[in-house]
Amino acid sequence: MRRVILKERESEINFEDLTNKSFVGIQWEDGKKCMIIDTAKGYCSIADDHYPNTWNVWYAHTVKEYVKKSLNQGNNTNSQAFVFDNVKELYKWISE
């Protein structure tokens, strides 16, 4: 027996397959978006609003650590992480 579905699920990637070269964006449960970037201090993110937060920014040693910390913080039960094939797709997504 097989279940019938009306809409195919989005493609997914296993958390363990993330690398520091992955192009990752986070969509917070309030709808705001950010993209993870590599800096001299470690991995952090830039938000999609007009005033990127530079005061409360936090860093992680790896992309995996940043994603895990992002999705497990506070009451963010509906936040999601997405991986893009290239930086152009990530930029397009964050600008929408």
C-alpha cells in the first residue's frame, strides 16, 4: 500500500550534509530572512531588512553550528533553514 499525496514535498538536505561552503538562508517564524556569511570572527548572518543588525550579532565556528543554534533558539518553533545551489539563488530568495 502507498499513500497518495497531492503535492510533492520540497527537496531536502540532511543536516549532516551541510558544509562551510553551503549557501544557507534562515527564514524566521516571523517571516524575516537572513543569510549566513563567513567573516574573520566566524559565521554570522545578515538580515533582509534595511538596517542589518551589527550590535547583537552572534558568531559560530561552522555553518552547521550556526544553523543548529538558529533553529533551536528561544521560541523559534517554525523557523526554517534552506540551502541554495549558488549565491545567486540565495540573493534572489532573500530579496523576495
